[in-house]
Amino acid sequence: GLLWLLAALLIIAAIAVMVWMCRGQKRYAEWPQTDLKAGEPFSTGYQGVDISQYQGRIFWDTLKKQNPELQFVYLRAVGKNNKDVNYAHNLSRARQLGIKVGSYHFFNMAVSVERQMADFSSMVIGPLQDLRPVLDVEDQSLLDGDTTHLVDSVRKMALLLERHYHCKPVIYTNQNFYNDYLAPHFNDYPLWIANYSNMPVVRGAKPILWQKSETGHVRGIWTDVDLDQFVNGGSLRDLQR
């Protein structure tokens, strides 16, 4: 009886993995079918992009060959409620083409820090990363808008990331969120700050990376994409592990 139960559980687990993989392949293969940004000018003045499954399929050869400004790509590994279904494929293609690549984790106060670290580290293998891991913290990271334990939880996650990957993670958020809730506690971390109208200014620190747009048009990507620019003397060297 026990052997039959174990066999059944293994079969169920195998089917679940196959379904998850097929979901990812289907999403990757089928969307989008045309450049949804066609006719809009291509973006300039950026050094990196960050992408997730919401960009659909990426034409990696085009991205590499036709965007001379591009120095790096960050990939979402873990979202608020899911592991990114295109992560493994995107990581593989970026590495095949020699694009400097790193991974980010969407922080979620509704999930224990230990569980989040386990989810991220199960997907993000240190030797396959060129760049520091990124901890993405924003309004949607909060549980019912409560910021009571936010700083302690983010610090705990950041320390676990540093211990596991042997480098300080980058902290990503938007300008207002950082100034309101995270400053000055993370001023000694590399900061990646979003501001879609002006270069970001944060209290007591100088960000090294600016997410300047969420509606970029880049050759090889057929949807809106985030554009990232080095600021305040920041460079690729600051992101590398």
C-alpha cells in the first residue's frame, strides 16, 4: 500500500512539473505574435533592461546584435505569487549570447523570509549569475499596506542573500517608497531607484542605477520594457558579483 502511494505521488509530481513546463513554453511560444510597439521610435540613453514573463518571448539574437547600448539584463526569478515561467529560458539565452545577466526577487511581506529565500535560491544558481541579486521592494510587497516590520524583514532577506551569494544585493524600489520607508536603513547598499519623470533623489545616498521608463521600445522585445541607466558615477562594475 505504501509503495503504491509513493508511486502515485511521484506520478502526480511528475505531471505537475510537466504541466508547469508546458505552461511556460506555451506562454513563451505564443505571445506576442507581433511587435506591439511597432511604429514607435526605439529607445536610447539606457544601459540595461529588466524583463519578466510579461514581456513574452524575447528575440535574444536581435536584442544582443541590434542594441549597442545594452550592457546588461536583469531577469525576474520570483514574482509576488509565482516563479517566473520564462526565467530558465531567458537565463539560458542571455548566457549563450554573453549578455551580462542577473536576477531579481519580488519581496512579499505575506510570505516568510525563509520561504522567499528558498524559492529564489532554488532558481538562481550563483555560478550562473554575472550580476548581484536584486531585492525588489515596493507598495505591492506590503501586506494590507502595513509597514510595521518592513525594514526588519527586508534587512533579514538582504542578509540571507548576501550570505548565500557572497555579495551585497542591490535594493530596487521607487523614489517615494525608498524615502518614505527604507531610508536611511539601506543607504550602504547599491540602490536601483525608479522615477519615470526625473533622475531619482534619495535621502542620504546616491543611487547607482535609475529605472527611467517602463515603456521602453527595444529591438528584440515586442512589448513595453523597463529601461535602466547608470547614474552618479555608477557602472557595470558596481553590479557585478
